[in-house]
Amino acid sequence: MSGLFLILIIGTFALSGWAAFRVRRIVARYSEMPGTSGYTGAEAAARILQTAGINDVDIYEHNEMLGDHYDPIHKRLVLSSGNYHGTSPAALGIAAHECGHAIQHKAAYAPLQMRMAAVGLTNFANQIVMWLPLIGIFTGLVRPYTGMMLMALAWGVIMAFNLVTLPVEFDASRRAKLILDKMGFVRTEEEKGAVNKVLNAAAWTYVAAFITSLAYFLWHLLPLLLGRRDE
């Protein structure tokens, strides 16, 4: 393993770790702030979906912290227990963000449609970057140049997926902030600031994922472009 590759691994790991730590810290901080509206995340989500004319999305509770997500395949909006029952700005912001994805789905928001279409290919690419290096090292069946080309293609798919995820996530947060203010779920400047900090911190995890995949894509692509076939 070259020194540069070790630096790449450490750097991307540190970036992802920092983004994850930051969002956990900020969510934990603003989950302790009592909300003035009295609505729980689940209640706010139900009202937002109803107002948007979305009646076929079910809201579920689960126990995984920060595992909140919208499942467009099964039309499910899943909230962690803290956000499902919580009335804090963090709970409301996260719930509204996931509603933003449901609204995107109803409106056939193009980046979301692209992201949904790319899920299967991206999962396959993730398997390649996970197992191909091990197969190459332990069996020698994959020639270095062929392995580098396959890794570049796989990381390119992952990078493109993470790139199209950015507008999906930023747009959902934009919608969430507008909806929470318009519907009166956040009523003070302090609450609005807390929602902004929570959603902005969450966005950095997606930025970190894109930067990481871009770095690995370029690492495998550049030797091919420079004609280094026997790395």
C-alpha cells in the first residue's frame, strides 16, 4: 500500500467521521430544546403529508437513531423513536425533511427519479469495490490494469449516485424549512435557527460521501489516463 493511498484512506475516513460526529452532536443538542408548537415529529409529518395531498404514505416508528428515511418503493416514512415522539426543533426538522422527499416523489422530482433508478446499479458497484480488491490480492485472477478499470467504473457509478443525491437532499431540506415556517410548527427565531443547523449538519454527511467517492474515483481513473498499466 503506497503512502499516498494510505493518506487517501485516512483523509476520507476522517472526513466521513467528522461529518457523522457533527450531525449526531447537533441533533442531540437540539433534541433537548422543547418545541413551542407542541407537535411531535409524527404529528407534524402527518399534517404536512395531508396538506400536500399525499394520502398513501404510512408513517412508521423505529428504534435506530438517525435512521430516519423515506422509502419511495413501499411509500413509508420512517422516523426514529426520538423524532417520532419528540417535539423538539430537531424532531420537527427531520420529520419535515423526510416529508420533503415524499413531496418530491409525488411531484416526480427529476433528481429523485434518477436516484431511484440508479439504486440497483449502485448496490452492484458497492459490491465490486468491496470484493474486487480482495479477489485480486488473494487469487491473482484479475490483472492490475483490468482491476483498476473495473474499480474506476464502480467508483464512478457510486460518485454519480452521490452527486445526484446532493440536490435531492438539499431540496428536501429547503422544502422542510419553508413548510415548518409556513405551517407554524416552528415559531421563534431560535427554533428556526436550530432547524437550520440540524438540516445543514445532515447535509454535510452527503457532501462528505460525494467527496469520498470522487477521491476514490480519481485515484483509480488517473493511472488509466496516464497509461500506467502495471500498477
